[in-house]
Amino acid sequence: MSTTTSDDRSFFGHPRGLSTLFFTEMWERFSYYGMRAFLILFMTAPIAAGGLGFPVVQAGAVYGTYAATVYLMTMVGGWVADNLLGYHRSVFWGGVLIMCGHISLAVPTIGTFYLGLLLVVFGTGLLKGNVSTIVGQLYAPEDTRRDAAYSLYYMGVNLGGMLGPIVAGWLAQGEGFKQILAGWGLPPSAAWHFGFGAAAVGMFCGLVQYTLGRKRMPAAAHVPLGATTPEQMAGSRRTALRVVIGVIALAVLAVLAQSLGVIHISATGVAGAMDFVLFGVVVGFFGWLFLGGTWTPAERKRLVVIFVLFFGALVFWSTFEQAGSTLNLFADRNTANTIFGISYPASWLQSVNSLFIVLFAPVFAWIWLRLGKRDPSSPTKFAIGLFFLASSAAVMMAAAMAASGGAKVSPMWLIACYFLQTVGELCLSPVGLSAMSRLAPARVAGLMMGVWFLAASVGNKVAGRVGGLFESLSLTTIFGGNTVVVLFFAVLMVLLIRPIKRMMESA
């Protein structure tokens, strides 16, 4: 096992362990974004075309709840890594669950559809945040390469995010592949499930690569840092067992109540309940954090900074993550998806953001290193990111006006939107990951990384809700509302830059 050191520079000036994490996350994002690229399109497609035939409101509710729960579970995954499995084993078993989830989605029944989503939720909860935490463990606290490392790591994330929609999207929606299926004697409507299968293959590749690179992981990744004694470990196991038993009991009661007609469980009903769950989690978690923890004065200042950055990220993801809902539906229904007269699947446009990340992440990593001491602070980068996001929403408002007469608009509108979002994302997301790893108290590092993904969870929930309004509100209203909300919080973040910097410097 490797240890945290400043001497290892064998991977583009970074430790070799970063290469293992780079490619592990690349394959995991291949599977996640490959499936996400056509998920809401699959749900809204007619049953005759192999889809589920959901109304847009229901599909938006399912999509938002699924995406929100994926990121919400990173907090649980962080606790499991901190107290039970350690980060390395959490990542491995998370990948196994994700692969099984995509295999389940490839089976064409409504039961396996929901089971598959559930397995992906649990697996991503174990994997996503803990991989990011291991990246931070590769570096000493004073190592100036940390921000650049997260930018490179983020390039791996988006390399997978770029390739996944292209491969899985073509299998799910491509006319060429549907013709191949017909030639095999299979119904073209089965194409969706080959897309899900491609996501499973991607995660399998990630697991193989991660296992081969096990020795490159830092020593801290192999032990649960939050439970250092046998008594603490036993207590954590008892807590986990109680939670598992409680969840199983609630599930059994819900099934019995549904079968007896006492309650009626629907996708929209679950989505509504999830709204209250997320609100309760945010209030409860930060309440516990500030009132129940035994923190030093310096740690408390860091937690305040984390709180502010959390809300900045929440606002960002609420609009950004509409790529999988509102923008995906816009690409499918309001965009002329042809190039040089050749049609392509609407899901391919989901690769544009990731393509821009791959192209520009090295540039931003170089900029942050080049600036040195003049590097903008984390809150400044957050404000810049929000301003670029607001401009992307304004572009889509103009696109909606152009499409208001029923005409299909050029894909350049979406490409311009994704470019502006990419600049904002590169200013905010890798910097946010780095800030969380740097500011979080060591004994709750995994849990605090989960806080970053909690912001993404709430943001995805909002994005799904907005996507569900696609047919009931005008697109100009939807995108105009996005513009106003994000711009307001961008200005607010600018006003908070100085006090946040003072707290970070004194902590």
C-alpha cells in the first residue's frame, strides 16, 4: 500500500494512485451518464416503442427522485466508509451493486426497472463520494497540487460522461442499431435494454481496473478512520444492523399496506415524500453538525464555510442537472438532431458538456497552478461559476423563444448552453470537492464529502421537478425562472466573498 507523500509524481506530476481513481471514476461515470442520457426518454417513450409510456410529470418525478437519492446516499456511503468498511472496500462493493443494477435495468419488466434504479442508488452511494475522498488522501494537507489533482480527476469523470451517452445512447436510440436488431430477428423496441446493458459492461471494466490498482491506494483508504477501536467498530455495526432491519421492516409494511388497499403507493407519491425527506435531512444534518458536534473553534469556522458553499452548490446543481430532464426533453422534442443531413440520437447531446470538460479541464488545472498565490479563493470561483450558469440559462430562454412557434431549433443553442455551463462547472465543482476535502475534520472526512453530494441531491430533485413541468409551463417561463434565480444567488455569493475568506484564513 502507498502512503500520502509529496514525492510520487509518476502520473502527470501526481501520485500513481490518481491514475487508478481517474479510470475507476471514468468507467463508473460511463455507466451512470450512459444510462442517464436516455432514462427520461425511455420512461416517456410509448409502450409500443419499447418505453414505459409514463406521462412527463411522472417521468420527471421518477427521474428527480432517482437522481436525488443517488447523491443523498453518498452521505450514508461516507458513514459506512468512515465506520465500517473503509474507503477502498466501500468503493469496490459500490461498483458491484451498480453493475448489478444496470443488469437489472436491462431486463424488460417494470419490477426490474425499479429494482435496477434502487441498486444503482445504493451502489453509487457507496462509491461516488468515497472515491473523491481517496483522491484527497493521496496528498498532504499543505500539498499545492490538490486543486489541480481534482481538476485532472474531474477530467476522468467527464471522459466517461462523454463516452457513455455516445455508446449507450446509440444502442438505445440509434436507428442503425435498431436495424441490426431487426436483422437478428429481434424487435427494434428492445434497443433500450442494450443501452442499459452497455452501462453494466462499463461498470465491470471499472471494477477490474480498480482491483488491479489496489496497491496504489493510500494506507488510510483501507481502514475505517471513524472507528479506531474494537468497541467503536462494534457500535457502528450495531447501528448499521438496526438501520437495515428498520428499512426492511418499513418496506415489508409498505408492501402489505399496498396489497391490502390501506395505502396506494405511486411514483408521484414517493417523489412528493422525497421532497420532505430531503428537507428534513438538510435541516437535521446541519442542526446536528452545529449543535451536537464537539468541534474546536477552528473547525466550527470551517463548518460555516462548508454550509455557505453547500447552498451555492445546491443552486448551481438545481439548474445544471436539468441537462438530464428539461434540456434532454428539449433536445428530443424541440431540436433538429441532424448534422450534414444525417440524424443522430437526442441522447448524444448529453455528451457535449463532458466533451468540453475533457478539452478544458487541463487548461483550468494549468491556470490554477500558474496563478499560484494569485489563485482566486473558493467563494470567488463559486460566484464566477454561478454567473456562467445564469448566462447558460439565458441562452436557453432565447432558444425557447425561437422554438415557441413549433419549429425545431438548431442544436447550437444547446451546445452554447453546455459550453457556458462547462466553464461554470470547472470554476465550481472540482474546487468544491477540493474545499470539502481540505475543510472537513479528518474524523468525518467521508461524511463531509457526502455533504457536497447532498447539495447535488437536492439540486437533482429540483431539476426533476422542473423537468416535470415541461408540458404544463412555457419553456420561456422555465428557462427565464432559472436565469433569475441563479443570477440572484451569484450576486449574493459575491457579497459573501470577503467574510468567507476571513473565516477560511482564521480557521
